[in-house]
Amino acid sequence: MRPSRLAMLSALSTLSVLAVTLLPTGGAPAAATPPAPLTVDDPGFEQKGAGWTFTSGAGTATNLPHGGDRLLFLDAGPERKASQTVTARRSGTYDLSAWIATGGPGAHFTVRVNGHVADSVELPSRPTYARYTVSRTAVRAGDRLEIAFESGEGWVNADDVMVSPSSPVNPTVSSSDPRIVEMFTWSKRKANSWVQLPGTQGPLNVDENQRAGTGSGTYGPSYWAGYAHRSAYYSRDFAHQLGGAAVLGLTTENKAMLRSYAASATAAHRYYPVWALNFDTTTPHTIDYHGPDDFVREVPATFELVEKANEAYRWSGDRAYLDDTALWNYYRHATGEFVDLHNGTKDNGKVKVAEGTGRGIFAGAASYNEEGNEHLAEAGDGIAAQYQAYRALAELAHDKGDRSLATASARQARKLKEYFNSTWSGEGSGASMVRAYRTDGTALTGWGKENSWFMPMKGIIAPGPRNDAYLDYIDQQASGPGRPANIEALTYLPDTFFRYNRADTAWKWMRHIYDQRNTQHTVTRQGPNGDYPEVSFTLLGQTVQGLMGVAPDAPHHALTSQSRLPSGMDWLKLDHLRIGRSTFGLRHDGTTSSTLTHTSGDAAYRWEARFPGEHGRITVDGKKRMPRTKTVDGVTYTYTVVSVAPGTSRTVRVG
């Protein structure tokens, strides 16, 4: 039932105290976002379809909405239709999505431009809501774009229409294995459908308890990261999705979202960033934020955002990651005052470890693992993320020219890793390795999900037999009764195994995650697993950074690659890879040959082509070179560095 107007106003009045606008630290508010170039009237059908045209047998109803209180319906049978035509204010390319449920096959979600079909998605029979997208529809200023739902053999329900700007980059893959091509193509389309169109007027604070939200705001550059039935992006999800977003060229969104978190990590918040932000990129999402002393916060996220800012900088080459006051202050506070303020429950000697309170997520949790009641002070995912934050700050400070800070941060990372391996993690291996400490000082071993797999994933465990045994243990536990029920938790497993060149295991988990895309998510309102945004974004990142082994360094016009192709995948080629202002094609043939093509750009790139193992012979474009070796995370590689100018292609082989 829709609440009364008076009750809604009362709720809004109460919540207005919580709608804190987070301005950039030391800076002015961002300039007003211009109106969106495409605007759909009544996209959630809350105004009974205002702006939409209905045939007989079509209209709006209240029986089973996806969001809010109303939905669009089509009765079964031919020639039922609901449509809206909008005029493009500017030229551009757009993705159009909607949540749709059907009682039979044969219906269509169709987009037309000036009366011509741009694309049409044939809808399967699926009585529960799932998200469908028409991708990369190009329009010019003044074009008339029609969005239409067209009937089939069964009823159709539709809701929450969304317009996204098509990604600046349209990467493609080809391979001897059609499974990776299908997976990558699906992931690219699905991930792009979650991108918000800046300037869109949309609801704020939508969640399962406030289905219509608490008002509206102007959306900024951002994308969905977290539950699709909440109008927010979440720090944990965002950190894991950033690499996939970079593959799509979403550099503006990544920076805006990172900066919004940086601005929120104030002294009043004890330097925690808020957990979730509305798509206006300035206000906390109220289901997770009740006030400066009462909001969801988890230790690993504070550190992951520092690591991911460095990653975004390496993809984009944007010096704002070094020069922006809000961002730079965040890195310093996260690795400085934040650690000081949240260190003290457990005695770690000369090393500082940021801790949670053990009193739940609204008081500060030590781990991403929210299940159970372990009352954790310190956790494996928190200390491992802290280690990577120190490493990230060392690299950022080096590029900023602050050698003293770079040296100090690198030393902190080194000492934390030494302490972890000598003391914190105990002497056990596999199931007997310590993965957390309670607030009473008790060490915990066994399966901790996130606070287990984050330790090798972040590289804090020293390479060798102990780390190898722990990777085996993680795979066994995640494959058995201890497997997390929520698909988004499993999305970390490919990253964990790719880091150590366990390509077959990583690929096994990528396939499992993809194969579960049509299975209902554990949270019913979320829809199928594939409509959890983290799934598509991470599969993109794992293809490029995992299977292809791409590590970008745009600020220095450099990149590294190594093949991590699994058994049975003879070759894999990636085209339209954007790093900084250059675009590349990269092909791996097995694990012994790689070809990089610099398709466009304004400067030559240094390419470090790596191959696992020690090889006595390496060639560049058929000419012998002296092999060089290095060890990374306990793995020895043969490598060479070559310059690849725009418009040229180089091939490196070993063997």
C-alpha cells in the first residue's frame, strides 16, 4: 500500500537530517551537472505511465512491481504494446535497459531510431524479473528514439527503465575457445547497462524498505555497485568492479566515485569512508548511514580504496590521483590517522594493525565476512588490504615526487608482511593457519571466507609451500559445503588463483560464476545472479588482468603482459584495449608467444612481455635477444622489454 502523503512528508523530514552532503575536502562543490541528453518520462511507472503510449491490453498496475509501487503490463496475445518516444538533445550512443518478467515466450524489448529498428531483444519465458538491455544505440541530435515493449504468447511485466551512456571503449575478444568469447561479450553488455547517465533525475535512498526512496536528485558519473534494488554504490563492490570498469574506459566514473568516498572519510567518521553513496555522488545511502557514529563500515574497504586509486591511476594516467587534495588527503589519512585510531585491542608490538570493534557492521567490522558472530578485532582481509594500501601509497608517492613518503610506505608494507608471516598468521598451514583474532585475543583458524582468501589474493602470505597449501585449502573449501551462498563472494576466487598462475583453477571459477548467471540470487529482489553488477564487471577484469595478464602503467607509457591461458585454450586475442591515451591489441598463443599491436596513440609504450619459467631463448620479431629473468610472488619469469610505437606490432616468443 502506498503511504499517505502526510506520512511520506514526515519520513522525509526525519531523513533529511541524515542526507549529509559530502563536499570534497579542502575544495568547492562540483559544478552542476547538465541535464541528461536523453530523458525518459516516468521510467518506473509511478505516475501511471505519464509519457507512455498504450494499446488496448496494456497499461500500468500495482500487483507485482520491481521497484516502487507500479509497473507496466501487457496482456498475452498479439499487437499489445507500450512505448515512449524521446528526442535526443545531443549526439551519442546509449544502452537502454529494463527489468522484465514474462509469462510466456515471444515478447520483445525493442528500440527504434526515427522509425527504424536499432535492435530488439526477444524475451524468454521467465516469470521472475531479470534485466534486459539493448546495447550501443547511436543517435544524433534531434533523432527520435522509441522504447517499446511488445507482447508475445504470455503476459509481460516491465519496470525501471534506464538509459546508460555506452562505454567509451568497446573491447572485443576472439579465441580458440568460444566460451570466453561468449562470456566476455555477455559481461561487456551487462556491465555497461549499470552505468548511470550523468544529469539524470533519479530517486535517492531506494531500498527494500523505502521502495520509492526519499526524494530525487541529479545523478553524477557513477555505476551500480551493490544490490540492484538499492539506489547506491557500495565501497566493497566498487573496489572489486573498478578494474572491469577501466576495461570499458569508465575513467570518469571511477574517479568521481573514488573522490566521493575520499570526501566522506572525515575526522567525524574517524577516517572511515561511508559504506554506500547515492548516485548523486554526494549523499550517504540512508539504509547504511544513520549518523557519524552509526553507519556501516568495514576495515578492508578503507584500504582497498587506496589500492584501487593507484590502479585507476595506472589505467588512466590522470594526475588528479596525485594532485587532487581530497584524494591525496584520503591516502594519507587511511594509512596514517585511520590506523592510529583503530589500533589497540590486540598488541602487535611495533607494527600497527587497524582493527574493528567486534560489535557489528554499524560500529566498525574487522572483516568483509559479515556472517556469524565471531567478534573480530583483526582479520586476514583487513591486514592484507592494509598491506596493499601501503604498497599503493609508496607507488603514488614515488610518482608525486615525495621520495621520503614513498620509502616510508614501502617500509611499512615490508614490515607488516614480515610480521604477518612470522607472528600474526601463526605457524600452521592450510586449515591451521590463523586468519583472524577475536577481541578477547583468541586466534581463529579454519575457513573464514573473505578473511581466508584475501590473504593470498593480496599477496601478504610469503610465497612457498605454506601459501601453496593455503590456496589448495581455499579451493577445497569453496568447492564444498563451505561455499558462500551469494555469488558475489565467489567472484574473488579467480583473482586469487590468477595471482599465482593457477590458470586452470581460476578459469574453473570464472566458468562456474558465468554458468550461474541465470540462477536466482539468494536475495530474491536482486533477480538472477547475473544481475548482481559485480559478476559482469569482475569477469571483464579477470579476462584482461587475469587471462591476458595485463598490468597497465599509463603514467609511464608502459604495460606488462603474461599469458595465463588455461589448458585447452590455445589462443586468446583482445582488441580495443585502452590504456591512457593509447589503444592496443594483444594476442597470446599458449604461454610462449605474445603479440602486441599499438593501434592508436601519441607516444611509444614500453612493453614488458613475461613468460613463466626460465627459458634459454627469447626472440623479438624473430630476432634473438638475451633472456632476462625475475621472480614475482615466488614465480620465476623470463621476460624482455620492447618499445612499441603507435601503428606498429611486436611479437615476443620463448622456447
